[in-house]
Amino acid sequence: MKLCVLENVYGNKTLEESLTILTGLGVHTVEIGAGGYPGKAHCDPAKLLADPAALEAWLGVFKKFGVEIAALACHGNPLHPDAATAARFDSDFRAAILLAEKLGIRTIVGFSGCPGDSEGSKYPNWVTCPWPDDYLKILDWQWNEKLIPYWKEMGAFALAHGVDRIAFEMHPGFCVYNPESLLKLRAAVGPVIGANLDPSHLIWQGMDPVAVARELKGAIYHVHAKDTKVDRYNTARNGVLDTKHYSDELGRAWVFRAVGFGNGESYWRDFISNLRLCGYDGVLSIEHEDSVMTKDEGLRKAVEFLAPIVMTEDKPRTMSWA
């Protein structure tokens, strides 16, 4: 495995400044924002594809620092009921695929998206309960009329351009938010659909990331290293569903934390070991969304925490005592 960073954390700096910081921490692999919510601060696929000289210069920066690009991040909602919003996310995702083809990158990380409840909707509608029966009707319409047809078409587009790993972050608010929904869409579309296994969104929903890794064996295409701290006092009073702003750390049921500040070393050792046991030997991409620490301190502490426990050598073919 390789330690990696979702590089848009330093989108307010130049690419050279960002890579100077990351390589100074000993990180030489990045996942880079290429549209959608991660933005295009350091990677605008459409512009790079339209200007060969700009693309060559851009690649030269990574070569200068000895940095590898593991994946492009293009999280968005291409199924948004607002047509203009959906079109922007769709355009970004297609451009990211075309750039990935040019770069020989197989993995695009993103969200499944979430439609509204009908053709006349203005906002997405995330269904989380089966009753009243209206909700199941919405869910059936979303999956059969929107989600599956869209990703069948986009999956075929990706495969035609050499991208065979669309890695969905299982994220509440979108149709794919747990292993069951991920595998449901994968069964309908094909193995081009897989998981970006981000433990942080699973932890607060009550899932065990090790159990999730085992459930998704063979379908894990990318992994985010981000932690979550569940506040047992607030959860005891109000449960884990929480719409308070992320800045209300003391009032929320849970908050995102840098790796090691939500769960301890043994927790993460077990998770990393099980990733390997399930056949995953890709990157652990640190995503900094800790509101308690600055990005510099949070990222530094995450790297310091993970570096000693990431397994960097190949899995042995035989037992050492055999």
C-alpha cells in the first residue's frame, strides 16, 4: 500500500507549493481534485485536454517532485433534479474520464448522485425509511428511472476510454451510502462500479469498516483515510442523524477527525490488515476534514499516525516458517 493525500486540501496554494508540503511530509502519491465538489484548483481536465503544452507543463510539476497521481476525484451529483446543476457535474465527470485516459489512470472517485422524487423536483430526495409507502415509490423511481440508466451509460463511456474503476464514496445524502446499495448498483451496471471505502461516513452510521471491507472484497477500488469521532453523550440524547453545522463540534452527535483522533491505533491496524486480506493493496488517501485542527497540523498528524502502520512491502507468498 501507499500513503496518499487528497491534494485539494491545499487548493488555496499553487500546485508547486502543495507538492512541496506533501513531499516534505514524505508523501509521493496524490489523489487530485478534477471537478465537482473537490474543485479544479490544480487540475481542470477540459483546459488541460485542450492545450497540449499546458498538459505537458502540468505533468512536469509532478515529475519534478517525484509525485504519482493515483486517482482523479470528481465527486458530484450528476442526477441532481436541477438540469443545469446535473449537466455541470456530468460534464466534469466526462472530462475527468478523458483526462484519466490520457494519463493512463484507471480510477475516478466520486458519488453516485441522488435524484429528486419526480421529474418536477427542485432538490435531491434521500430516502432512508420504507414507510409511509410513498418513500418506496420514490426509491423505485430513483433507481430504475434515473440511477441505473445513468450509470450504465456513464460506465460504458468510462470503459470505452480505459477507465475501469468508478469508485463511489458511500456517502449519506446519495443513493449509494452503504455496502448494500453499492453492491446493488454494481450488480445492475457491472464491475466498472466499485467502492471508495471511506470509513468516516460508515462509522457514524453504525457500520464497522472491517465488516464493510469484507463485504466488498473484490470491489474496493480506492480507500480514504479519514476518521470520525462519535460523541456518546449527544448520541445518547438525539441519535446519530444530525443536521447541525459541522462547526458545532460540541453539540453534534459526531464530527470528522484526522486519522487516530476518532479511533485508536489498534482500530486502524485492523482495518489496514483486513484491506490487505481482502486483496486491496492500493492507496490510503488521507482526506483532511478535521475542524478541530488546522489543515497543516491535521495532515501532519495523520501522516505521522499512518506511516508506521501502512504495509508498504508486498504480501508474502509463503509463510516465513514454511
